[in-house]
Amino acid sequence: MQNILATAIQAAREAGELLRSNFGSAPDVAAAYQHDIKLDLDVQCQDLIANIILKAFPDHAIYGEEGVSGNQSSPWQWIIDPIDGTVNYFYGIPHFCISIAARLNEEIQVGVILDPMRNELWETHLGAPTLLNGNPVRVSTRNRLEDAAVSVGMTKDASRMSTATATLEKFVHRVRKCRLMGSAALDLAYVASGRLDAYIESSVNLWDIAAGKILLENAGGRIEITPSTGNPDKIAIRAWNGLIDINI
């Protein structure tokens, strides 16, 4: 387990250096959509991460936002989002991260999230505490919804945007502040660290939340993942500190 965690950290660090060194330039756009952008750097980062992982564990599988590689029949699967917050990155907003998780037979064993601009690294493995730059972190102790800071994710799926805006409308009148941050993985890391009290989104991908899931659970939080209505390839997520009541 320590070798897997160390490899995930190495891969995140090297990908982070690539992103940091290119930040602020005009990145090459591979594809542009109404509510999303794909950069050439997305592919470059995933390739870099996958090469590091497969050099250490050549029989493992890679499943990432930019495709699959490795041995897809392996019980070990690495779940990678090479740039979570690509639109932020493209616009020069320094709020994005690299997310790497490893699971064995469907159970996540290791999670690493790196914010390369703030040099903040979250790490954990099954049964261990969640660490931020080597120090243990926990979810917040706030237990009143009116005191809470909640991040609501605005999906890229146009068919689900009405659900997202309805969720925002529902919470914005009940909590202290709502935030729309643009990086699902960092939202989960922030809930795990007590910076946010909850994160809710109606349509995300596994690679967006895999590492954050184990980070949050090992930091004392709760998470609910369900199929996204109307899209079997997506999932809906509610993650919180386990104390506030988000059933409104």
C-alpha cells in the first residue's frame, strides 16, 4: 500500500510541475464545447501519470478522463483526472488539481489530490487518516445548516443544469454561503479539511470524485453516490461533514 501511495504522490507531483510550468500561457485547445474545454495538456498529464504508474505496476489498469491503458483485466485499477478544473486552468484561474485514486476489486484503497498552485497535497489510504501536507485533517464540527458553507457543482451536462440550478436555489437561502468552485475533487478535499461543510452535484464522473471519496471518508465525513437521473454514465454526489442536515 505504501508503494502505491508513494507512486500516486510522485505521479501527482510530476504532473503538477507540468501544469504549473505552463500556467498563464495560452494552452492548446483540443476540443471546445458549450460548457467545457479539453486541452492538449489534459492528455499530456494523463500520459505522464499513466507512464509513472505502469512503470511501477505494469499489470495494473488505468481508467482516466482521457482514456484507458494498461491491463484492463487487472483487479487493480487507477482512476485519474489529470486536470480537474480544466476551464479554470484555461482562463488563468489558479483553482484546479490532479486527482489520482487506486482501487482493488471496486474498493478504493488510495487517494491523492494535489493543488499544484498552492502546493497542497492531500493523501490517504484505506484505514489511515487523511493528511494535508503531512498533517492530519478532519471535517468541520459545524452542525447548523445556517452556519454552513456549501459548494454546489454546476454540471457540464446541459440536460441536468435545471437540477443544478434548483439545488443552488434551495441551499442559497438556507446556508451562510454557497460557492461554485469549478473543481469537484478540490471541493471534496475542502470538505475533508473543514473548509467547506458540504458539496453537492447532480452529474459527475467517477474520476472527478474517486480520490476525494476516500479522503473525505477517512476525515470523518459522509458521502452518498447514486446514479445520475437520465444518464447512466454519470453519478450524483452529496458529500458533507456528517453533522449538518442536507435533506432540505
